[in-house]
Amino acid sequence: MIRCMKLEDYPRLISLWSGFPGNAITEADGPEGFSRFLEANGAFCLVAEDRAGISGSVMAGHDTRRGYVYHLAVRSDCQGAGLGRSLMEAVEKSLAEVGIEKIHLFIYTDNPARAFYERIGWVWRNDIGVMSRTLDRGGGRRG
Ligand SMILES: CC(C)(COP(=O)(O)OP(=O)(O)OC[C@H]1O[C@@H](n2cnc3c(N)ncnc32)[C@H](O)[C@@H]1OP(=O)(O)O)[C@@H](O)C(=O)NCCC(=O)NCCS
């Protein structure tokens, strides 16, 4: 069963994500960040559940211009049965329905999940890189 993510799922999601090196848990994944993201993007955050608990997750959102996908994960014993594809199809459909034309995701270059994404139709971009800067929450600049 795939359903909308809830605040109460948080501890079990952290546990699921912690099992995969490709699913980096950052400061943005603290309880406050999780709650803020769900509040803004709850319609695009899904979990899959079976008798053993949470079997998969995906968090997605948009800034009205582009969509972004985070924390796609399928519990190891459920992998290879189409759940990752189903979760991605569901969020892609939801984002398309609100008018988002293109979606992006961040992935470590050595993550084997790259082949999964390519299999389900995503395109690896060689023409763009990612630049990052950590901001001081007080509004100043750090580093
Ligand atoms: C990536 C991940 C979500 C895939 O989930 P899954 O449920 O096993 O994937 P599916 O069963 O839906 O696979 C869909 C297709 O992709 C293929 N596929 C899945 N993982 C693959 C891999 N590592 N390499 C190549 N193909 C893969 C499947 O064979 C299937 O192909 P088909 O169209 O011939 O049936 C899962 O492996 C995972 O949770 N990985 C760890 C977390 C992670 O790294 N997430 C990505 C963070 S960016």
C-alpha cells in the first residue's frame, strides 16, 4: 500500500534511510526540517507499507518552477519487485498534475541507483554540475 507520508513516520524513515549510504541524512532531515518539508510538500511525499512496516519512501516537492525528488528508498527485502518504480511514477504524476514540467534529483555519482533511474526514464546530465553553499541561519554568510 502506498499512502501519504505522516509526521509519525519520521523515526521509521530515518531508520530506513540510514541503511543506505546513497541516502544521505543531512541537517535538513532533522525533525524540524522534516516537518517543514511535509507541511509545504506533503502531497508529494509517499510511503509504502507492508506487514513488516515501512517498505519504501519518496519525498518530492517543487518551487513552482521545477520539481525535486529526495529520499527514494526501498527496504532491502522488497527491492526488485517494482516498488521503486511505483513510488516514482506516483510522485511524477502528482507533480505533473500541478503543472511541473521537469524534475531533478541529486545522486552521488557512484550510487548504483543511477541505473535504476535510467531504466525508468531519467537522463543523466553531463552538462551541468551542482554548486552548493551553506548559509548561516541568522541570514549571514558562512565560509
Ligand atoms: C534504487 C531503488 C529505490 C530501486 O528500488 P526497487 O524497488 O528495487 O526498483 P524496481 O524494482 O522498481 O526496479 C525498476 C526497474 O529498475 C531496475 N533496477 C532496479 N535497481 C537497479 C539497479 N541497481 N541497477 C540496474 N537496474 C535496476 C529493475 O530491474 C527494474 O527493471 P525492469 O524495468 O526490467 O523491471 C532501491 O534499490 C533502493 O532503495 N536503493 C537504496 C537507496 C538509494 O540509493 N536511493 C536513491 C537515492 S538517490
